[in-house]
Amino acid sequence: MEFDQLLEERYSVRKFSNQKVEKEKIDKILEAARIAPTAVNYQPQRILVVEDPDNLAKLKECTRYHFHAPLAMILCYDKTVSWKDMHNRECGEVDVSIVATYMMLKLFDLGLGSTYVGSFDYKELIKQFNIPENYVPVMILPIGYPREDCVPGPMHDKRKPINAIVSYEEYTQGE
């Protein structure tokens, strides 16, 4: 798929078929996560692959936004590894967001779908999956083949014009 086409057509999938995601495709998604850029190349991303039915059931105890996907990935960052900026602000969440974007574009290119899930019971997720204390969960990506009746949401093509989101030098004038 051409890159511009991929950017335009990718959408948040919330209806998944029961078809299992092949190991080869999972490996390609994880490779996209591995090569994604991170601050100072510290690579703090830590990814838990959830595909066992019992563990997918545990995930349902942590969020209602699992969409019955046959696969999910819990994206965290290791706070002992992540970069802190000059004001000591944590940058791990930004790194994980960049990693997730690479993953979502790759999986869509592979014919799969996903959506960013940031609404989950943080403490329950840590408990259910025995997530180490130094890992900070940021999001869950339910992943799978889109169901036949899955289509982009009604707001998918609604985008603000470029001049509503971009300014050229406007903020530096008058200094």
C-alpha cells in the first residue's frame, strides 16, 4: 500500500473477527515497535502480548474497550530507562505513543485493525498481568482482522482545514 493511502485509509477498528492473528504478522508488528524512534534512543517501550483466551478474559476485567479482539498488546514504558527532559518531565508516554503509531500503521498495512485504548483500570491491569513496578502502562491495543461489517466511524473523514491547525511564525511576532 502506498504510504499516503495508508495514512488516509487507516481507521480505528472496534469490531473484530474471531480469526487468530498469525505469528508472522505479530512479529512484523513487534519489529515496527522495535525500530520506532524514541527520545535519545533510550527505547523504554515494553510490550506485553496477550493472546491466550484466559489472559484476554483478564483484560476484560480491566477495560470495557477490549472489543473482543483475538489479540491485544499492552504498551508500557520502563520509567528507569525513559528519558526525562531538562525540566525532569517524563517522556516515556510520548515514546510509547510514537511506538504505537508505528505499530498501528504496520498492522493496518498487514490487513489488520486496532484502536488506541487509553481507558482502563490502571491498578487492575497491573495486578492482573503482574506488571513490574517500574513499568507504566500507557495504552492497550486490541488487534485483529476487522469484521466484515466494520467500517470507519462517522467522524473518520471529518478533518479541520490545515489553517485551523497550523500557524507560521504567528507566535513569535511582537517579541
